Amino acid sequence: MKIVIAPDSFKESLTALAVAEAIGEGFRRILPQAQYRLVPMADGGEGLVQSIVDATQGEKFSTQVTAPLGNKVSASWGMTGDGQSAVIEMAEASGLHLVPTDKRNPLISTSYGTGELISTALDKGLRRIILGIGGSATNDGGVGMLQALGAKFIDKTGKSLSFGGAALADLAQIDMSGLDPRLQETRIEVACDVDNPLCGEHGASAVFGAQKGATKADIQRLDAALRHFAEQVQAQLGIDIQTPKGAGAAGGMGGGLMLLPQVRLRSGVKMVIEAVDLAAAIADADIVVTGEGRMDGQSVHGKTPIGVAKLAKSSGKPVIAIVGSLREDYPAVYEAGIDAVFPIIRQINSLENTLQAGRENLISTAENVARLWQIAGGNALRAD
């Protein structure tokens, strides 16, 4: 019997690899002779680097970059095991977690550090970059990132734009002549699992601005600034960044990336599925186990468990999800390929204690799932 375990991370509790290991430990208590394949997953947000590095036996690096408020931080990035691709998370350099709650302000926060990470990968000789753009603190349309890569954005007085989303309102001239020439031969594949346009009621500012610290007045200001940015890009470069789906991802980073020569926005979970060759792992599996920190109705929109389930169902495999918690609208996942869902929380406790108990709770739940699986299937579910 072969069991494939392909979960996402449990945010603020366990990495995807730690989740997979805990689930495997629980199953082994009941089915010790089964063959197990652990495939840490991600959907383009937190955990992308770790998942691909673990799955490809790659390597991680750290470099000093500019954080959203201009201070310096150490950011991690990865290289795949074949030495051909860089794996970067925008959140490592420009993430919301890097800004204290009381200082979050997308009017002034910058994505410059993400550009520095891309430049570091280029210095390493890598010409394919997998870029995850979730969890950002910024709303600057990716202009900070582009500035770090050599592009110039000038205001009406001839000065370079300052950092932040508000400064985009002053944009008068775009000069791409200084863009790092190595980007001409570099493919950037962007893990993007939202389809928001750049502006408007479903745009970057309106949908994501508040969680980054923007007030209602700030949101209107940021939306107008992004619209002005898009109009200038269209007029000066002939590129439409306002209407494409995904342009509003990560405070408009999806749109800003379109100014680079070779960029493609893709489903994050599909990218990871390909990178770790999950199809090959699932081909001869008897059961597939996936999971995430919280499962709800939004899980069907590009999240890891659904991506895993759809692939598994294409091969006729049963899929079980073991998750940290559930919201009331979670049954939507049953229509998307999940056969059964098991939450792991065993008792009422504080959030801190619950997160700390994640591994033990996972092991316990996985063991009980294996017991149920064994009872339901009898000898057919035992290892040969």
C-alpha cells in the first residue's frame, strides 16, 4: 500500500514538511508496513521556498534586503536541487509580518527588497525565477521592485519617486533604459492565485488595503494612485496593466511585473505541483492525504488541498484532508475533490497553546484517520 502525504504548511505553527512528517507518524502507528511518500506543498504564498527546496533537495540562502519601511532585514530564498531555478517569496523581503501592526502604512511601504532578491538570484547566475507574491505589506504596484532592478520613475519636478503607494500619484515619466539587462534572458514565473484587477472595487487597494493598515480615505487615495500609474504605463510603454486578471495581486505587484521582459502569471499550486512532480508520486498511490491550517469555502479558489485533490481525482485516487480548523462554509471542498475532512483540534485552548500543540494534534488525528481507513477497507487497506 502506498500513501502520498502532500499538505501545505499550518501558518504560524508548522512548515509543510513538518505537517507531512506528523501525518506520516500518525499513519505509521496503524499501518507500519505501508510505503509513504511525503511531498511538502505550497500554493505560492508562505512556504513556497521551503516546499520546493525540500521537494527538490535544493539549497537555501539569506541576504540583506530593504524591508517595507526602509530598514534592513535578512531574507531567505532558495535554489532548486538541479541548480537551475531560484525560488523567491515576496513576503520574505516585503511581507506584512515585517512591519509592526501600529506602523503598517501602504502609503509609504515599498517592494524594493523584492527587487533586491531578484537581483541576488541573477548574481548567482540563475535565469529562471519562481516568484511567490502573497503576504505583502505594500501597495506600490511593484514600483519599488522595479526601482531596485534599475527602472526609473520620475515625478513632475524631475526627481525620483519616493517609496510607497501614495507617490505613484506624482508619476510623470517612466525610464526603463536602466533595467538590468540580465532580465532579458530571465524567465520569471509568478505564483499568483488571485484574479483581482489593479483598480476599482475589486482591485488591490479596495480588497487588500485595509489589512495592510490603510484607512478608507487611504484606500481611495491608493486606488487613484494605482490608476494613474496604470495610465502612465499604457501611455508611455503601451502595456495594459489595469485590466488583466491578477494585476492587483500583492498591492499591484502582479501589474508591475508585467513591465519586465519575460513574466508569466500562473496558478501557484500548479507551479508547485509541477516543481515537485506530484503527478508521478500519485500515479501508483492508494490514498492521498493533504491539508492546510484552516479549510473554508475560499479553499476552492486555488488553495493547495484542492490543487492536490484535483490531480488525485484525475487518477481516481481517494483524498483525505487533515486540517487545523474549519469554517462553516468548508463543505464546498467536497465538490472540488476532497472526500473527507478531519480537523485536528482536540480541546478548547488559547490560540498560542493550540498552535504549539499542532504536531501532537496532527499525529493523533492522523492515527485515528488510519484506524478508520483500516476498519473501512479491511485487508485491502493493509500493506502488502
